Amino acid sequence: MQWFFARRYLLSRSSHSVINIIASVSLISVAIPVAAMVILLSVFNGFEILVKGMYAQSDADIEILGVGTPSEELRSKVLDTEGVKAATYIVDGQALAASETRQTAVQVRGADSLYYEVFPVDLRSVQGSVALTHGEINNALMTSDISQLLGIYTVVSSRITLYSLGGGDIGSLLPIRGMRQTRVHAGGIIRANQQHKSTIVVPMRAASEIFDTSTAKLCLRTDQSAERVKARLQQTLGDDVTIKTREEKNSLFYQIMKYEKWAVFLVALLVLVIASLSIIGTVIMLIVEKRDQQLTLRAMGADSRFIRGIFVREGLLISGIGGGIGVLIGVVVVLVQQWFGVIALPSAGFIVESYPVQLEITDLILILITFVAIAWSVSQIAANTMIKRKI
């Protein structure tokens, strides 16, 4: 019954035009921040998915540390674990890379033949080939940042010497003699994310000449939840080995991204709260305008609580229409951007040309629940302020 009266009061033709105008302004003031919340959260979702995809090309879903020297027996045991799709051994270490004219410090990654089954870096190839070996020739897969630092602008006939501190004595005059070294050919140049922009990938046999392969890590790709697969692996391999998921390795970075997202949500929520205060004025004016109808309702037996309920629902209707319009606008904008990429990024040369967006149902539910709570609160404030006794 209260909803019936609220709807009639809102759509009544006898209402003064100024109240209709104020109600329309309230709808717009609510719709805009709601649409902004949908769009902003979708943009953060898009960037989060983009960054996670970039990390997936350089970081495995799961890494097993402390496995000792690479062995096919351990790899087979891991591959038999439910949820594991591929496994590869890698060795990481710091080294000095020198071309014919320049040198720079790099992060060298030694990889076996199954490397690309776990790390799909070939999708980011800029120049050359991503093959790490060509017969007996060892090739290096480097990032565009490293190629520029080394002055390598073409992979044709370009060679790189990698130096790492070895077990020999370091001479005072020629310290380079106390270093392990290996020579590789520049095989391919790729784009890389910020974390791995200084990485050079070489065959495991080349890395074994400058690093101790007993420090190898076993990297996995999984088609199931990384946490569940990690639990199965820990049970199979025991507590002597350390197993980490990609989220655990980069936990600080992912937490910062989430904090940024919810910080923006709170700022937008504050704007929504301020905008929702206009509903109080609209409900108060409706209460004043419908004073005669209230007297009629009291004569029919309605009490103050019933009348307050009518105007609380009045505020909820105004808020609901405005919020619905805002959600609709936000969803349409996000879907248009997702499909057509209308709004481009201001800086050229980024990995994507337009703002990445991703619409999440959980975000919409959260926005709607928060909005309904705010709308109910401000409507209660307006109704309780004006209707305290008989009028």
C-alpha cells in the first residue's frame, strides 16, 4: 500500500512543476556518480587483467624452489599432479652482457626446451626468432630495452658475451679472467613488462656455463586454481620444497592495485553520498506539497509511521530511477569501450591503444547494495525530520 501511494505521489500530474524539476535534478545528480563508479571500477578491472596477463608471460602460475639439479623424474611427478598442464626448468642469475660496442647488467634466465609451454613470450616477438637454439648455436631472446642498451638494432650477425662471477681467482689487473663467460647470438627481440625489462633468455646449456644449475626452479602452468594445485603439489612433494603462486610472488604489487581500486571507489562513494543529499530536499518538498493528502490519510486511520513509510519509499523510488539510469549509462559506456575501444590512451607506444575495461557483476552488485543503503538512509532522514507529529 505504501508503495502504491509513493508511486502515485511521484507521478501525480497535480504536482507543481518546480517539484518535478527538482526531482529531475535529483535523478541526474544520483545517476552521474553511479555511472562514474561503474566506469571507474571497470577501468581498474581492465588494467588489472592487462597487468596480470603481462605478468603471466614472464612469471609462471606456480614456481617450485629448492628442487636441486633438474631431473626428468621430478618433472614427470609434477606433471602427474591434477591441474598441471606444463612444467619447465629455469635458472635465474645476474650477469654482465657485452656487445661489440656496449655493455650492461642483465638478468639472465636459462631455459629448457619446454620453456614456451609455460611462458608464451613468442606472442610478443618484435624482431627475429624466439627459438633459443639453432643446431649447436645458442640464441638469446632479449627485451627491446636490453637491445637498445647494447646497441643491437638488428639480430643479424649480432653476438653477446655474458659474464658471471665464477669460482676462479679474480686478478687485480684483469678481473674479467675470474669470471665465467659464454657467448650467444642475438636471436630475437621482444617487448616486456616493467618487472622483466632487463631479462635475457638463453638455453639452459648456455646458462650452465656461467651459473650453478643446482639452483634451478621448476615453473608450472595450470588450468585450475593455482592455490588448489599448490596444495596438491605440497602434499605430493612434502614440506622440504617451497612452492609459490604468481600472486604470492607479486603479492605487494597486487595488493597495491586492489587498494588503488577501492580508494577510487571510496572517493566516488563520497561524491554519491553528497549527491544523494539532494534527495532529502526533494522528499521534504513533496511532504510539504502533499500535506492535504496526509490529513486525508490520517482521517482514514493512517498513523505517522505509515505516512513516513510512504515518503521513505518516495525517496527510494527517486533514488532507484536515478541509480538505474546511472548503471545503464555506465554499462553501455563500458561495453562500447570494451568492444570498440573508443577512448584511446593519451600516450603512444603502450601495449594497448585504448583504455582496457572489464565489467564485473560483483562490482555492479556492490554498487547497487551501497546505493540502496545510502538512498534508504537519506530518505529516512527526510521523512523523520518532517513527520514527527500530526500535521
